[in-house]
Amino acid sequence: RATASRLGIDLVIDRVDVMALARAQGISIEMAARRLRHDSLAKAAREKGASRIVTAHHADDQIELFFIRLLRGSSGLGLGGMPPTDPSPSDSRILLERPFLEHSKADLHAYAQSHGIEYREDTSNTETQFLRNRIRHRLIPNLKTDFGESVIENISRTMGVVREEAKLAETTAHQWLETGDPHFDKLPLAAQRHAVRMQLEQYGIAPDFNVIETLRSQPDRCVTSQGGYLVKRTPDGAVVLSNSQTECVQSNTQVACIDLTEVTTVTFETRALFIKIRGSCPAGWPLSKENCELFDADRIGKRVYLRHWRAGDRFQPIGMPTPVKLQDLFVNNKVPREGRHRKLVATTSTGTIFWVEGLRIGERFKVTETTESILEWCWR
């Protein structure tokens, strides 16, 4: 507060209940804090009209992240660390900038001391029950002692190489998925893995290396994935859900990919959707228009997925502070048990639900005063 006042910088302070979110979603305190931190930063950026959020991640953070992911298992993209620029996970219209990734923590300390800048050290940084701190205080100092200071620079350089090569493989896989090319086996091995991973994520299935590798190498073999789903890969590369070892996708496990830049009408089973991108609200809106909603098109993105509700789905309706189990919302809204699996949901390309048939729209995708492009979403 004192530093911001002295420098004449606007200060925004937000307080959130990390423990409540961790308990509600069954995640770690660190993960809950990260989500709420990004939500708070994105909110402040929107309120201030900022297009970028600058964070103080530095080169030491990158090295620690490399070892965390190496020890836990990760893809090439994960081992490549944080990119200098990235969309905010809470609002894709806002960019995260990390200008200090090429500078060590020692560099930042030296600068702060030479310019009389005060800072605080988080007391948890010394607690070695956290993996990151064990890497920071034990592993990295030993590496420097045994192999010289240059070992960190060499790892950092290797991370950059791995990151760029992984991005190339991911781009190749994305292009293959876009074209519908049936020759999956002609893709480079790395691109095959990315193609399988992307399709699993579209179903909301967390990618696991063993599952990805089995699907990649053995077409038509059913594999049990996280959450108990049976999945298999067809010879042409499509990953599908299966109700048994011999049956493939049934109606309630189908997923439709919708490119919002190309379509105006989509048919999914017994529903027809009418989709339009607008630059402003339709004349006379809002009105009581049955089976029609408006969304912030930029927050949703260019590609969405349409499917049925699955057990474990979470959704944040407009007006609610955090996501909750969709099953609980069905219960509260007196949706009959036998009708829940027939309800359609629509998700962004990252798997976040923005629309549930018959319920309120998603809080993060509502139209606001800053909305520049509107998605009109109607169905019957």
C-alpha cells in the first residue's frame, strides 16, 4: 500500500476464500489459490480497462517448474515451462506477460536493493513439505555444487528447445484434426500423441500418458481412462467413447464440434441450434425470448463442443461466485433424474461449460458493457 501510494500507482486489493473453493471442488489449496488469483487479476484488468497482466515469474521459477513436471511426468509443452506471453486462464481476451523469465531471482534482489525497493518473502517459501521448496533448497543447490553454475543455464536453454519443438508437434496435430485426414498413421509420432490428447480433453478426460500411448499405438482397443470412461481410437485416428468393449459411441456420449466462424445452423440428435455472431445486441433485446441466449463471443472463442451432461460436470451459472456440481443444480431445479442425461451442455475448446439446456447461462460468458462481439445462441 505504501509503495503504491509513493509511486502514484492505483492499487486494487481483493480477498477471496481459498479454503471454500478447495473444499467445494476437492482440489488442493495451491490449485484453488491459483484459480482465484487469476480470476481476481482478470477482474481487476477488466475494471481498469487493461489488456495485459504482468507477473513477476523469473528464471528460477522456470527451473523449479521444469523439475516439478519432470518428476511428476509431463509432455514436451509442460517441460518447456511458462511462455513469455499467454492468454489468461480466466479471460482469454487478456494476455499474461512474464517479462522477467530471462532474469534470475538474484538479479531481481540485486535490482531491488540497489534501488531501495522493499519486498516481502513469503514464509511458506522455507517449508520443505512442498515439492517446489525441496527442489529449490535441496536439488538445485546440489546440482550447482556438483556440476557447476552453468547447469542451470543449460537446462533453461534445453527447455526453450523442447517448448518450441512441442509447439510444432501440437500445431501439426491441430492442422490434422482440422482437415479430417484419415491417415493418422502418417503423422509424426509426437503429433499423434498430441492429436490423441486434444481429443481426450474435448471429452473432459484428463490426459494420462499410458492411456494416450495405448490409444495411439493400438487402434480399436478399449482403454479405461480417468473417471472410468471407456475410450478407443478408430484406425483413422478418431478417439471415441465406448459403452462396452465391443460397442462404440451411443447417443448420450456423442460430441459435436462446432466452428462458430462457419456455421449458422447445427443439428444434434433431436435439437436444432441457430447460431449467429453479432457486433451488437439485437434490436429490442432483452426480451423474453424462449430458448435463446446471448453470450460474449470473444470469451467463448471460435470453437465449441456440444454434448450431454456427464457425472462430475461443474458449471458456474450467472450470479454464482464459483462453479458447482451440475448434478446439484439439477436437483435444486427439480430436473427429473431420468431427464438429466438428455440435457445438452456446450463447452469452450478448453472444456469450460458456458450453456446448459434449461438453466441460466455461464457467469464468465455473460454480455457486459465491454463486450465487443455477441454470440446469439437459439435452439429448439
